[in-house]
Amino acid sequence: MTDFRTRIAVLDYGMGNLHSVSKALEHVAPRAEVVITSDATEVDDADRVVFPGVGAIRDCMGEIRRLGFDHIVTKAVNQGKPVLGICVGMQALLEHSEENNGVDCLGILPGQVRFFGRDLHDANGEKLKVPHMGWNQVSQSIDHPMWHGIEQDSRFYFVHSYYVDESRPELVAGTCDYSVRFAAAVARDNLFAVQFHPEKSHTAGLQLLSNFVSWLGE
């Protein structure tokens, strides 16, 4: 059982689905202390960090840099704390996004964020809508503690028009297909990030959050 002293910081820079994430964490780890915070000291005091994000990447990166979250996130990663990126929080970790005519991101992980395009079709030739919204299967690419208890090809909930490409296969922890195959999860050392929303993904999503609470970042 999770020790009550476990402290999880959910980063608040005004661009995340904060309360849904925090409530889901409290559900899977009732003895943990979950704090929504924009205070660097509170993040330093936390045992693990969640980096969420929704909306346009230009707005997200603007607030991240204005509030100093670029340094906060980088420091947490460098300290070896388990860090979980969610949705745009995942994309912000990469080097560059095509969104908003091109935006430089944090560059903590190598790689690019691409636009799905406006002429997507499935294997049967049916037109696919962008954004990619709804449930889709995730294929686990590696054996990782964050996948513990989650069946291969489990379905998770997505909402996004941009995706992390697979140009860095050594980072890819899971893939999804929506006309193109993309990185649904990436991992390196103490950092794990997902394109989908675990807090909206019912059993599989709650299991992933539970795994994060007990993950040692290795």
C-alpha cells in the first residue's frame, strides 16, 4: 500500500486538466498527498511529479516559460524523481512542434510533434476526423513497470490533433494507429509520458496512475 508520506505534485501552469488528474490520483492512492501547485518549493518537496497539459502548444509553452516551469520540470527530471507527462505535457517535453506554425518546446527528450493532416483514412478507406478523439488501442512496445497489470492493446482515451512521431524508437514505450502510427507513450529513465488521458481511461488508465504512484523511476 502507498505510504501516506508519498507526495505527488501536479503542476499548475493554467493549461492542464488538473482536478480530474488529482482526483484520479487520490482514488488510486488514498494515503498519498496530492497537491496541485505552481510553487517550485512544493515541487522540490514532492516525491513524484505529474506534468499535464491541454490546449495549443504555443499557449502552453508561453505559460511554462513565463512561470519558470521549464526550469521546474527540467530540475525534477534531473533529480531522478518519477515524472509523468500527460497529453500536451508529453508533447512539451520534445524538441519542436509543428503546431501554431512551429513552436520550440523544452527539448528534454529528442523528437518532433507532427500534425495528423486533413486527409486521413482508415484501412477501409473511410475518412478519419481530426482531432483524433475517443478510445483507441495502445500497443506496448517495451516491458515497463508503468504497464504492470495493463493488458496489451488496452484502450485509452485520446484527444489530440498533433502526435509524437517515431523517429526516436529507443524512447517509444507504446504506439497507437490513427491512419499513421505514432508514439502513444515514451519513456527514458525516470520519465514516462503518454499522449492519452489516463484520468479519463477508466480501468486501464487508473492502473497506469496506480503504477506511477509505486514506480521507483527505474
